Amino acid sequence: MMEQKFVDFEIGKQKHIALVAHDGKKAAMVDWCDKHKEILKNHFLCGTGTTARLIAERTGLPVRAYNSGPLGGDQQIGAKIVEGGIDFMVFLWDPLEAQPHDPDVKALLRIAVVYDIPVANNLATADFMLTSRYMEETYSRKVLNFTAAVEERVEKMK
């Protein structure tokens, strides 16, 4: 049985930031990025379809665009989190509007928690995250060692 219950992952000084916004929140996301572009320009940015395009057009920041959320973009971002390619996420979801891809949204939020990725779901939290001292230094996060957890479950079933 594996001994290490958690695995340490280091978030470097240069962050990989996912930017996701539902239709009713896209303008707020673009405004927020424009307001903070001097900080954001020092990091790697990605986002779902239209959101990424709107941010890039308005701010001039390079933003790696994935598919639109309903067309799999949320899942692509989730996969990048699993691969260790995203350090934190700003996800402005609209709590007052039903989303046709709600299961994808919940899956994305779930995987962010599983992999201990900081997530801002509103502008106040995004401001706090972006101005945190951790934006300028490395940060070590602990993630459950899934291999060890599975082995432990198998041992208990015997």
C-alpha cells in the first residue's frame, strides 16, 4: 500500500488562469480583465469560446480559447485542471439563469474542488485572489493521492 496520502503540487509565480463566464456575466468578466490587464499580462490565460475571444479583443491579452461551454469548453477546462495545466479559475456563472449545460458546469466546479484549485465565482472574490500575495510567489497545494486512495479501498474490500 502506498504511504503518501496527499501529493504536493506547486503553483509557480506565473499562473495559468482559466476565465469562464456565462452569457449574462460576459460583460462583467471582460470589464474585470480590462481593469486588471496589467496583472493578467504576466500570466497564461485561457477561457471558453466567446469569453476568451471577447477578452482578447477588448484587452489585447493573449487568451487560449477552448470551445464554448455548451459545446464542451467546460469539460476541456476541467481536463486541463486534471492535467495540472490550470492553477486557478475565475468562473462568473449566472445564478439567476438556467443553463442548458448545467451538468458540465457542476462537473467543472467539482473537479476544481477535487484538485484544490482556487475558484472565484464573483468579482469580489476574483479581486481578492488577484491581489493576494500568492499571485507573486509560489504556492504549494495538497491533492489527495488518488492511487493510494483506490488501493486503500481495494484492501478494505478484501
